[in-house]
Amino acid sequence: MNSDILSENKQNQAIHHYCLMSKNYRYDVTIVYSAQFFSKAMVTSMQSGRMLLMCADDIPLD
């Protein structure tokens, strides 16, 4: 398969790994902050592999 690179950007990203505990569950997530996502953060669940984009307006806490 031949492919062409349409875009490539390099930046130093802030990557944070969190282990969150609730009464019944444990959540392991990775949060990647990037200007490439219009100042949003990419959140990845380590358990399910699901990803989503969040901005500061989506999170009620600072």
C-alpha cells in the first residue's frame, strides 16, 4: 500500500497519567494536552482503549 503524508506537526506535549479510584471502580487514564486539538485534551482510558476530546468548558473543576 502506498500512502502520502498530508501533514506532520511536531510539538512537546504535556502527557499525564492518572489512576482514579471510586468506591467500586478504578480508572486508569492518560491525558494529552495539545494545541493541535484546538486547545482540547485527548483523554484515553487504559482499560477500554476509548478516546475522547475534552476542553476546559467540559470540566466543571479547575
